Amino acid sequence: MQKNDISHIFSLLSGDELVAFGNFLKSPYFNVPDRLIRLFNNITRSKDDIIAGKISRQQLASGILKSDSDSSALRKLFSDFNRALERFLVSQYCCAEESENELSLARVYREKGFTAKSQLTLQYLLKQLKKLPSSESKFKIMAAAYEELNLLEDSSQFHKYSPSLEAESEYLDAYFIGRKLYLYQLMHSKEKLNSTKKYNKGMYAEIMEHISENTANIKKNYPDIYLKYLMLNMLGSAAEEQVIEYREYLESAENTLSHAQLIDFYSDLYNYLTIRISEGDHFFRKPLLGLYKILDSKGLLYDSGKDKIHLYTFKQAADTALHLNDIKWAEYFVKKYADSVNDPIRKNIVNLLFAKINCFKGEPKAARINLAKVDYRDFIHYLDSKLFLFCMEYDASNFDEAELLIASTLKYLKHNKELPELNRNNSKMFLRFASRLLKLKTGIGAEFELQKLKDEFNAETGSMYARNWLKDKLNEFRIVD
């Protein structure tokens, strides 16, 4: 939170949390100065004016500070208020994390010599933890709980077998391995977007070999680890049977994973299929659309928090349906999730997708109206809108406008070096074929170049914008013997 920018409080806290913060300030347990309570009351009474920027800090401090107080007193008042808010946020987190509280309690009992109480607290904690789904956070705190049990053991019995020592080691391994597998996936994804620098994936081979040698135990007791392992194997291969194994194992493990984990693992699967498609395996489009439909029926497409869908998932699902000419489902999907897109400028992507739907339905006027509502603050919206508009102008025989769009988009790509490599190459490939297509259409290109262009297009299996549209336009030309 930025110091002294008090308007942040209304975006940082929900209505219920704001009430809870007031109770926190007024509680004698936390011993908060009365001047902060009075400031809180002034702030909550002036919410609308604060958000609109119509009230100053001096006015909010009215009745709290003396009229002749200097600016340092005002700064201190708001600084103390911000610090109290930060303490509240931390306390809310600690109260919500019951397992952390129990572990801390067990540690205090042990340090104060109450061994029996510490053991009972740890036994209760472990009993509750074992009911939770397999996850990194669970393994981490279980390892810490068993560490506390180790510290409670009688040093005179050091020579005897210690089950808590073995359990700590096992759960620490599970946490470490699970976390490392997750990081490997992140590294792979980032390298896909920008391959200029490779990550050092320390211990990758050793961890993957360990899981391979202990598959039965890991599949049974650590489904989240096994799913991450399968995904990493898939990322390094192109075998279709691995995709099937991942999906079938995930379905079999649904009852052992949390709802949030299911969303994450299914999200990994459809993102992986998208990568495969971008690399030329276009037969995965139908299975991908089928997966989207299944997850929609299960309520598992909200992959960006409660009732929120990620911008990229929203775009990928709709574009996949449009690519396969399933216009009816694309329209249903966009209408259902339009208000759930977790993006501050979601209207851009919603208008862009409705423009595409209008175009596919043979409603070019409506498509242009929706497209005109899209601004270009995001490179994805900019590139998609420009390339889609090129297709519309070409189809409407507005060839001069189409040529200008190619030039402006190439200029944008040239001057925006920070664009992900994948998006840059995708767009440049489309523009290369679109430019040559436009020359043939306007009679500038020689007829003998058509076959060469078709051959090059058919040989290109990489990611390309509007592949089906380009294919249809090329097929409209007939080669004259």
C-alpha cells in the first residue's frame, strides 16, 4: 500500500473487511490510539468524496489535530494509520491460516517446557492436515510439524528409530520436488515466449528420474506431483498418448484434489494443447474445444480466482470455437463469461470477439461497430484487431485500406521490441503471406507465383494468425496451365 494515499483503502478492503478493520481499531486488545479511530470514522463518512478526489488530508484530519499543527504531524497521522492497516492485514492472514497458528502454538508450548501440550497440539494439527488435498503448502507445514515432534523426542533415545524424522524427510522432499516441478514449468513457458535466454534448471534430470523410479508411490500419495511430472514429460515430447495419460489420470484424481487445483491442472492441459497447436499439431483443435465444453459444464473454466476467468483463457476458448466454425457455442461462451474476465480493460476483448462473431454470422456492419469500440492499450488487442480488420477489408475489396493496415502493423512490430517472441512471429508470418496474397489479388503479383505461395503456405506448420482464412483465400485462385 502506498503511504498516505488513503483512497487505496476502499479498493484494498471489501465492505466486510472495512467493518472488520474498524472493529480492529476499536478493540482494546490492539491498543490503537484514539486519533486513528477518529480518522477511520472521518474516512468512512467521506468515502465518495475521497474516491472522487474532492477532500484533502487536512480536511480528513479536522477535529483530530490542532489547527496550528505542522505538516509533519499530518504525515505522521496518516503514516500511523497506514501502519495500523498493514497490521490488520497481517492479523487477518494469520487468523485465516489456522494450521500456522496451531504450529506456532505447539512451538511456544515446546519452548516453555509443556511437552505434553505441544504433542497434543501437533497430533491435532497433523490429523487435520492429512484430510487436506495433496499440495505444496500442505507438505511444507507437515514437514515443519514433524520437525517439532523431532525436537520433542528424548535425547537419551537418540539411537532408536524415529518415525517423525522419516516423515519430516519425506514431506520435505514432497514440498521441494513439487515446488521445483512448478518452477520448471514456469521456466519452460517463459522460454516459449522469449527464447533469447535459457534458464538453469538445476536438478531437473535427478528429480524426473526419482519420480520415474517411484511412480507407484507418487501416483498413489502425491497426485499433484505426478501431474506436474506428466506435464513436464509432455512439454519435452510430442507423443499424443502422454496427453491422454495426463487427462485420464487427472480425471481419476478429481476426488483427491481441491477445486482450485482442478482448475489449475485443467488450465495446464488446455494451455499445453494450445502450445501444441501453435507448433503445427492442428488436429488438437477439436479435442481442445471438447475440453473447453466439458470444463464449462463442470464450472472449471474460472482459472483466475473466484468466478473469474483469465483473459487468455477467454480469448483462446472463443477463438478455438470460431476457428472450428462453431459460431453458436462461441457466442454462448462469450456472453456467459464476458463479465467474468479478470482484466481491467475486458471490454476490449469482449468487443473484439463479438466483432468476430458478427463477421462469421455475415453481419459486417455490426462487426465494424464492435471493432471500433476496441482501443489499443494492449498489444494483444492491437495486433488481433489490426489483423482481423485486414481480413475484413480484403473481403470487402478495400485493398488500399488493407495495404495500409499491413504497413501500420509492421511499423508497430518494429517499434515495440518488448513484444513476446511468439506473438511477434505469429503476426509477422500472417503479414508475410497476406502481403503476397494482396499483390496477387490486385494484379501486382505474377500468376506463376501462386503455386509457390501455396506450397510455402502448406509447408508452414508454425503458429499463424487466421490460418483458415488465408487458406480459403489462396484456394479462391485457380492455377492456369
